[in-house]
Amino acid sequence: MPDPKIDIEHVARLARLDLSEPEKERMRSQLDAILTYIDKLRQLNTEGVEPTSHAIPMVNVMREDEVRPCLPAGEMLANAPEREREFFRVPKIIEE
Amino acid sequence: MPTIAELGARYRSGETTPTQVVESYLQRIETLDPQVRAYLTLTRESALARAEATEKRLKAGKPLGPLDGVPLAIKDVICTKGVRTTCSSKILENFVPPYDATVMVRLNAAGAVMLGKTNMDEFAMGSSTENSAFFPTRNPWDLARVPGGSSGGSAAAVAAGLAAGALGSDTGGSIRQPAAFCGTVGVKPTYGRVSRYGLVAFASSLDQIGPFAADVRGAALLLQAIAGHDPLDSTSTDIPVPDYPAALGQGIQGLRVGIPSEYVIEGMDPEVGKAVSAAIEALKGLGAKTEKVSLPTTNYALAAYYLIAPAEASSNLARYDGVKYGYRAAGGKDLIQMYGRTRAEGFGPEVKRRIMLGTYALSAGYYEAYYGKAQRVRTLVRRDFQQAFERVDVLACPTAPNVAFKLGEKEDPLQMYLCDVFTIPVNLAGLPGLSLPCGFTQSGLPIGLQLIGKPFDESTLLSAAYAYEQATPWHARAPALP
Amino acid sequence: MSTDYETVIGLEVHAQLLTRSKMFCGCPTAFGGSPNSQTCPVCQGMPGVLPVINRRAIEFAIRTALALHCTINAGCRFARKHYYYPDMPKNYQISQYEEPLAVEGWLEVAVDGAPRRIGIERLHMEEDVGKLIHEGTLETARASLVDFNRSGVPLMEIVSKPDVRSAEEATAYLRALRAILLYLGVCDGNMEEGSFRCDANISLRPRGSKEYGVKVEIKNMNSFKNVQHALEFEARRQAKALAAGERIVQETRLWEADKGYTLSMRSKEYAHDYRYFPEPDLVPLKVEQRWVDQLRTTLPELPVVRQQRFVSQYGLPAYDAELLTQSRALADYYEAAVREYPKPKIVSNWVLSELLRELPGDDEAAITRCPIPPKNLARLLALIDDGTISGKIAKDVFEKMYRSGEDAETIVRREGLVQVADAGALAAVVEQVLAANAPAVEDWKKGKKQSLGFLVGQVMKTTQGKANPAIVNQLLLEQLPKPS
Ligand SMILES: [Mg+2]
Ligand SMILES: [Zn+2]
């Protein structure tokens, strides 16, 4: 398992969280403690063990290709923080 | 307070009417909830309208279903059309879903009456309901203590008689642990038994909706109403739903009860240990056969959970970005700033912690060591249970290693996580689990017994719990609220 | 300079599937709705919603994989791909990652008549994103507007191996792939509307080298012509840079069609970290052999096979066969006409020249709405054969048929276009023409053979093209003096 010193800046950027400096500090020590606890997993040999992503195994759940009614645009936009006509409006996009 | 089954009987006999009952619950909420603070949103008018509708059916001589006119509290993580659904988060403070969760469609069809939406740990992350962005909920047995979490509002509402039953959600113990802390019955169904459609996702592969009630029969009636296949949830199974209430009262003669040796841990409250041992003796007295079993991976389940759940959460919570719904931070001059500030201001500390942890566990270079490893450990946890269930029908153990603690007592996140050490393995394996009262501490705080069953075998859990409940006095006790 | 380097191209195609409803919800996929009118909580990623897989989308992908000779994985699974962008409602895309639907196929393309196999790396399913509208240009916009109507439309991503060696080959590959999708009826192939999109990875390496150079991703090419020009430009740009001793930077560049160059997106974004993990809201797909076999029986004859059959069965030149089989509908039309009028080369000539001239070039479906059904074309050709009209008149009749939708007989009858084959009636005209064109007759006598053609033309002109040319020829030869 990798060294549990987490790169807070990088992870916060990936998660789109603008953390304050004190928040980052607290986060760093708390996550390090949690990751140190999690480190105990290293003791467990999982070689040849398949990963489980669904506890109850199922396959092939599909629906037929049938059109169902949409919701009116007005309802779908009702929660929008900002809208313009029938669009959601977002601040200008600057590629990072 | 009457149980769910009693309410139905009184409606049918004409002893009382749904409107009277709903009004009296609303009155009780007005008096008591300022202290308990179980509810975030009350839906008075629609509750009275629904009660009236039941009354009309009753007057028209139509047969009443078991939940007709029954007042319920709904955890605020379940989407309710036209009623704000916040997940106790600032980021969804004003979110009004344009659709109903499948469980709400079913409850509404059954004539149940929603009184309001209950408080919780933000996005169901926590074990004390202190992580609500709005206010903490109090334990009705001791207002200085937490009700457990994350479904603390639902558990407290039922315990304080502010609802006849409630729905919660359980990702790592969020129904069973607060049920234990509040002295109610709480059921976490098998993964796939109840539709998750409309349940705001925390960790998709672990989340399940389940009921709270004052007694086992009430929990069985609620589970009956919400269980079953839903084509809108690809992970819901179409295995037939048995008649749960019918399973009650069949006795537990010959029931094989496994006692996992790993479920006694250091630092456990000795009063919890004693009460649970006594409960196991009581089960024996009722004809059950007990047997020690071993679940050797238990010790690693918590660590695996704290990779899997945050990883899935970091993904599920990516959608809260200030674009389509919910909170948007002011003053972001471009999109990147808007995203970063909205999420930093909109989420509370525990949610941010888990988003960070989960993002890290999935990030390039760490996936196999963290997420991959945890999913393999999950396989081992499942195997443990499978092997145990070759020999026994149910497992019995404490629901939590401790009883309700004081508000603010557990500041350290890791200490808080340890509250769920007995409930988390059940979620990892997708199994059904039930918590019911099995005694009280000297200071009068409830203690919970957890029963764990085979996949889709909720009936056995309910019938064992019912037998125990009928043989013991605990469920009759109620908190003394002023 | 360019001879020192070999161009290496890999192509990534996103094809929108022609399902009725979206990939994971029941919203319609139809184009052109007003903004946000074709959405629901699921395709807008609202809190609490869950996806459910559209069976037809999977079947379309399996059929395509079969047509591309892929290995269809017995098990496949969806995964979440994370990145933040406002057109993506959940900020993750449900796609496939480690367990795609199909891998390892190939597609045959012919450049300059020499067929080559281009390998297919993988074929997987995913959902489309919404549409962003920038106020002004992306650089100057103060805000952008989001429409989620396209969000959740099923896409099939087809990734080629880096087997393509030139811009020409790239467009040949794309044309062949598009033709297959059209044949299968799984995609409408419209590049401008974005239902068939292509990105390319291009790098250069010294000829003979086994290692790949640094690759550049090119986006924003929405026509075959754009693909060709963008890749030609980029190969030249890279060759020039390498020749000047510069390093190629791994980056994404946009093709600026109006300006004719590629432009770096100057993305400062640290390397993408998509944080893929298996989609917990969907269960895996187990693709059973029975299902695949059953879908295999639904495959139509594919373009290459049909082309070969057109050559062998109808004796057509390879060129005709290739053009006729580009579109399934066109090939169907051709075969229907040949069934009624079994002279394949003549039908081919009429379809490829007269008919294609009339049909709008960019609309695949136009042929199915063609005002001249195959049967009517066949009847027209039969009228030439039985001498009712001349070939020249037939071309006019064809045009009139196309405009009016009437059949040939109706037009010929109404307009009195029946060919005059009565030698008695024509003899008078011939006499008249000879009298009026004495100089030409003189020329003929002097041995100028071309005079005959001129005189035939004059007779045709006088009869408004209705004279039977063979009879006119014969009459002229009878009446003209012997050349001296
Ligand atoms: Mg893609
Ligand atoms: Zn939709």
C-alpha cells in the first residue's frame, strides 16, 4: 500500500473543492490517521480473490427500447440556480 | 402511542379516525419536536389531506390496507415530489424533486400519510445526526445524547411518538444503529429487496432503504409495503416478496442462531455485552439452538468500508456543482471557481472528508491498492457469512458496541466510524439485518440486539425478532418526555 | 522531407445509435426539440435517479461488433468516467473501461484499389453528454447555456488500432465504417449533426521504425473533407517540426476548418485522472452465445460483400459496384430496378449518372423518397428498347418523371414524344433537309463522312428529336448521292 501521505492539493483539485488553508491542514492529519487505520488491510492476503462490486450477483438487467414521457422543461429547470430562457446558465468556461 | 397494527384496528373499529390521529401527531410534534428536533420539514397540509382521503375510503366502505392513514416520518434522503429534499445538506437546502422515490409511490398507494421529512447526517454520512447542516437531533431517552445516525431523525421520531413508523436508509448501519440508540425496531433489508430509485445515493452498492417502527409487526408491515422488484432500479431483484406479517408468531423452535466470536471487541460497553448475552439466553429459552461461529474478516471490514463507501460517494456527489439544482456560491468569476466554491461552501466537513478520501482511493496509481483491495476484502467478508450460514439460520450480536453518547463527545472521525463496526460487514455482504431493543443500561439508555440473516430471508429475522419481543418487556417502555 | 517519416493514425469514432429512447431512460432521442424539453430526472442526473440499460442499444452494438469481425466479450460491464464539465449532468459519464463489449476486429478499406485491413481495438457503449451554447465564442463568452436534450443518447465508441497510414486511408476507413453502420441501420451517419463523430490520434515516426512517435489528438472534424485536410495539415506540421529538430508535444488540437490549420487547445489541465470504477448502479452483462448467434442472423449483406456480388452477378465494373453499394438504400434501389429490367450495366449507367445527379448528395435517405420508383425507371428503359422513345428523349422524360413523380408512359403519351419510325413520314423530312443543306451534301460527295452526322442532326432537330435515328440514317444513305 502506498505511503499514506495524501497530496491534499491535488486531490482537492480533482474533487473540485476549494479548501481553505486551515481546512487543508485538518484534512491532512485526519485523512492520514484514517489511511493509517486502513493500512491494516495490507495484512490480509487477497491474492487470487476476485473483487466484489455487487454483493448480490445479478446479470443482464435491461429495459425495452420504449419512449416514456419526459418532464416539461419548466419542471426540469425549476431548481436551476440560474437559467436563461429554457437553458441552464453557467459562468464562462476557462479551460484549466 | 399505538403501534401501526393498533392504528389500523382502531380505524376499522371506528374508535378513532385518521384525521384525529394525524392531527394528534401534528400536535405532539408541535409540542415535543422543538426539543427532539427530529423533523426538518413538516407536510401538515398534505398529511391532513391524505388522512381525509383515507377517511373517505373508510366511509365509502372500501377495505383499508394495513398502512392506510398511518402517519410516517421519511428520512430526508428520499425524494418526495414537490417536497424539499435536503439530505441535511446546505448544497440541497432548497432542492424540490420533481419526482417521487419508488418507496414513496408505494407508500402513497398504500394510503400512508407522510408527516414530514426527518433530519439526518449530511448525505447519510455519520453515526450521530450531528453532521446535519441544520441542527443536531436529540435522543428522546436523554436529550443531551445523540439519537445515532445517520437516520437519527427517523429513529428519534418513532421513539418519541412523533410518527407511528418511519423510513431510513442504511449504508453502514444507518438504520440499525440509531434504532438501537433510540430503542426502536429498525430493518436493513437485503441489498436489492427495496428499490433505491429516488434514494439520494451515498454509496450505491451498499445503500438500502428500510423501516423503523415501535414493534416488529410494524416494521414487517412497512417492509411489506416497500419491498419488491422495481424496473427503475437495475439492482433490485425480482425474487417474490413473502408475506412478512404472516411469518410472525410461528415461533423459533429449532432456529439455529450463530454467535460470531469476533463481535466482542475491546472497548465495548460491558452493559451492552451483558444485555446481548441475556438476549441470546432468552432466544435459547424460546427453543433456538445457539452455536459459535467465526467471521474472521470482520476485523478488516471497517477499513474496506472506509474505502468503498467514500469512493462511491465521491462519484455520486460529483453532480452537486451549482449547475442544475441546489446551492451555487456567489461571485465565482468562471466555471472552475464556481465549482470549487460551491462545493466547498455547500458540503460540510464530514462530507468533504469522505469525498477527499474516496477521490484519493480511486485516483491514478492508487486504485488497485485501495479500491481494488477493498473490493477483494469484501469478497472475503461475504465468504465468511456464506460459510456461517451453511450452519446457522441467523446470527445474533450487538448492534453497536456502545449506547447513545453525548452530543459532541466523539470529535475524532475515526472514533465515530468505530460505532458501525458491527453493522458495516452486513452492508458489505448485502445481507438483511435487524435491530431491536434488548434491554437498557442502568442509566436508562436502550441497547440493541442485531440479527443478521441470509440474503432475502427477512422473514426469519422478523419472526425471530417477534418471538423475542413478545417474550421480553423492552418494547413496551417509552421515553419520558416532558 | 515527408519521405523521411511515416504517418501513424488511429481513429476514434463516436456513433449515435438509432434507438427510439435514450441509453438509460425513456426520453426520446429525436433531434430538434426545444432546449431541455427531452429530459427527465435520470438523464439530468438528479439526486436519487438510477440508470437502466436499453436492450436495443446493446443489440445494435453487438451487431456492429459482428460486422467488424470483433471478439464479443462474454461478459461486459459499465464503468464511471469522471471529469467535471457542465454538459455532463452527473460529472461522470457512464461508459465502459476494462470490460468493453467487444475487442479485436478489423475493417477492410481500399485505397487505390489495394485492400488493407485496419484493426479495431475495441468497441464500447457509453452515453452522450448535453450541448453547450456559448454566448459569443468560447474565448469571449461571459456565460454558457446548457441543453440536456442530447444527454444520455446512446453512443458506440469504435477505436481503431494505429494502423492507418495516411489522411486518405483515414477517410477511406471512415467511409467504409459509416457505410457499415448505415447498412446495419444502427446509426444515421450524419457528420454535421454529430451522429457520426471522429477524433484522430496522429504521430510520425522515421520510416522503418517500430516505435511510435508522440501522438497528437485532433478534434473538431465534422466532415470527411475536414478529416482529410486536418490530418494532411497535421502530418505536414509535425514533419516540419521534427525536421527543425523540435519535440512534438502530446496535446489535443482543434481543427479550424475555416482557417485550414490545427490549433492547440493549450489545455493546462494536469493529466486527466478519470477515476474509472465499475458502475455500481448497473449489473454486468453476460453476452450469451445464443443471443449473439440470433443477432448474427439479422445482419444484412455488408457493403464489401455486396460490392463483390455486384461484380460477379451483374458483371459490373468494380467502380460501378463500389459506388452503387456505398449506401444500402441505393444498392437496394439498383437491384430492384435490375429485377424489372435485367440489363445491369444500362441500369447502373442511369442510376449513377441521371439519378445521382438529381438526388441531394448529402442525404442518405433521399433515395428512399425518390419520386422515380425502381419500377418506373425500368419501364422508361424498356420504352427505349422497344423503340417507343429515343435515348435522347428518354433523358428529358427522366427529368420530367423526377419533377412530377409521373411514370414514363404518362409523360410520353401526353407530350406526344413517341418516336417517329414511319419511313414514309420521315422520307419527306429527309428530302426537305437535303434540299435545305446543299453545302453539306456537296461535302458528302467530296468524301466528307462527317456530313452524314450533321444531316442526321438536322432531321432530329426538325422532328424535335422524335425521329428514329436508325431509320433516318438509313433513309439518308438511300437518298444521298454516292460520294465521288
Ligand atoms: Mg468516449
Ligand atoms: Zn431522460
